Amino acid sequence: MKKLLLTLLCLPLITLAQQSPPTAQGILDINGVATSVGPAAMCWDLNDAKYEVPKGSGIHSIFTHDLWIGGVDDGGQLRVTAQTYRQGGSDYWPGPVSDSIYHNDVDMAGWDRVWKINKTEIDDHIANYNSGTYIMPDAIENWPAHGDISKGQAPNLAPFIDVDNDGQYIPLNGDYPDIMGDQTVYIIKNDVGDIHTESDGEQLGLEIHIMFYAYRCDNYPELNHTVFVKTTLFNRGNHNLNNTYIGTWTDMDLGFYLDDYVGCHIPLNLGYTYNGDNDDETIMGYGFNPPAQGLVYLNGTMDKFMYYNNDFTVIGNPSSALDYYNYLRGIWKDNVPMTYGGDGHGGGTGATTNLCDYMFPDTTDVNFTTPWSEVTAGNIPADRRFLMSNGPFDLDTNTSYTLDYAFVFAWDSTNINGGSVPLLFNYTQNIQDFMMVLLIYLVLM
């Protein structure tokens, strides 16, 4: 009887100590891009593509996007968190890392949301917070600046401007969120809310803060069609993480999804998708002279770039935690490192046995003289997804790591600039220059 009573008493705790996958999303739409982002998913709504560019066109350049992260703890245990299409489950849950008993849908209910703020709202708050007629926006009033320390959450979470330097976020005293761009969507998620049913990896103890932001610049098409992402990993767990990689997994369906190629430009830290011919067909497509869509790392290097087939071969979809980690390191599912040329696995047109870090760099890999692209490999244009990664690095407990990147879109619709891919390279360099100038400006302020 005692054992039965003990079991019954424990059941509520077992039920509560699990979080449901997130559902919340918001729309970043200040400039020429409109995209859904949130703890639930990035760039899609779990059914359809939601990265619309140009905004209002009804055409999309990205189907979905998410983070892959893996590292090895001091005991040699591999730890991985990753997300693709959520067909197999979830590795991420909303909110900050808390004591395990609080990772349930009741205690974490308020975290399955986004905080969307325009810079004009911040400016209005600064000017009018102490006036009698000011109505404070919810995202400013309830900005997630602090965690609940009684639940084991970190005391300081989302960044804010502390006007009176008292260490507390009190917007009624003039404090306000520290955002970037003309519009920001902020989210917090973790990898400890439940077991990892997507990657089957062990938990890392990560709390992940993501700031999506954009600038409205009608006179600068490269900036007006770019979405920036600032991702910060906080190791709130009990394990130091060694040989850690962070990867940006992206399924870029450029308009019509069955005629795409992918490639990378190593010096620019850029991965990109372009059309396999000069006509992006169907009502889903961009038509003649279609655009190119890229993802560029801004504060770190693209250390690996690879794509895998949508099948279950050794160069196909990952099916274990080790597969995800190997892909982050440029290693195929059969533990064979990536090789230059052909299919990257020693087969196909132009294949070699030379080890490399990047697939389809064209002529940008200084270690090789022979160009390598999907065209030289003789590939048939099709549905593509790719993985870029940054690492390895150490992420000890109570430390953090930030990766800044951006989605850059270029469309040479009249072909007067030599095509959309060369224009993308030019736009990417402009975006990098812009961020360098912005960084210097912020340091001098």
C-alpha cells in the first residue's frame, strides 16, 4: 500500500515536469520581407513557407530554418539539440532554463510567446513614459528582462537600457528594451523542457535567446530585404561543453522548390540558394531571371558547409544524435569526412579523395584550383536544404556564445548586373560593411 501511495503522489510531478512543444509566432515585417518567427518555428508555420520576399508578392524564398547545436561534455558524453521539420518530435521548448520541476506547461505558460517591438515605440516610450496619457505597449511593459530566481531562472535575461542604473527593469521609471533595427522580435527557448525526440540527443542545458530584427531602408535594396538574427547560447547546465558547434540548418525553397541549387562563398561566410535555370516556374516561382537567397555569418566564420540528400543513404537525412553532430563537423553518416568534388563523398563527376570543409564553393576555396559547384558535379536541380556551422568552441557552464547572421536577398530581375548570384555577393559585402560601421558607431556612443 505504501508503494502504491508513493507512486500516486509522484504522478503529478512526473506529469508536470514536461513541457509541450511551443506554438507561438510573430511576424517581422518592417521592411521588404515578411516572415513568421518564434519559439514554434522560424520562416514557416509548421505547414507552409512564411518567408515572403518581396513582401506582398505571395512568393517565398525560404521554407524553414532552425538551429543545430552539439558538443561533448567533460565525461565524453555527446550532447545534441537540433530541429528540422518537427516530424519526429521536438528538441526545443519555450522559456528560460529553470529547475526541472518547473519545466511544465503551467509554470512556463507565459513564455510561449514573442516580444515584438518597433523602434518608434521605444522612441515614444522614452519621450512620454512619465506623461499622464501614455499607454505602454505590452512588449515594453512585460519585456523578459528578469527571470524568476525562485524557480531557478537566471536573474537577468533579455537586454534593456537601465535609465536609473538600479539594476532592475522598471519601465515606469523610463527603462526600455535594448533592441536592434527598426523592428525586433525577441524569443527565449531552451533544450531541457523534455527529452529530445527530434535528434535523440542528450540535453545540453542551453537557454537560447534570439533577436530577429530588420531595418526599413527603401533606398538601399540590400538592407531593405535583409533579416538579421542575433542568437546567444547560455550554458545554464551542469556540464562544460567541448568541441561545440552551432549550425544554421536551412531549407531554402526559392519560389518553386524543385529546381534549386546550393553553394557557398567562403571568404564571405555565405551559403546560398539559386535557381537551376533562368526560369523559376509555376505560380509559386519568381519567373525569369529569378533571385538568389543567402545566409551570411557576421561575427564568426562559416567553418563547414554541406548539404545532404532527402533520403536515408549515408549522405541523406540524419537519424541519430551522432548523425547531427557529424554533419556539424563536415562528416557523413558513415563517419567518412567530406571530400572535394562530386557528391562530397568520393562519388560523382569530379570526385576526389581530398578532404575539404565546404561543398560547392565554386572557385572560392583557396585549397583547390578546380571549381566545384552543383553544375560541375552534373547535379539535377531539385529540392535542397543545407547546413552551415561555426566551431569548434568551448562553452563552459555559466558562459555564453553569440552568433550573428543575416538572410540576404538579391534579385537581378533584368539581368543587368550579371545575374542574381553575383549581385548577392555584392549585397552580402555591403551588409557586412554596414554591420562593421554600426558596430563602430555603437562602441563610440
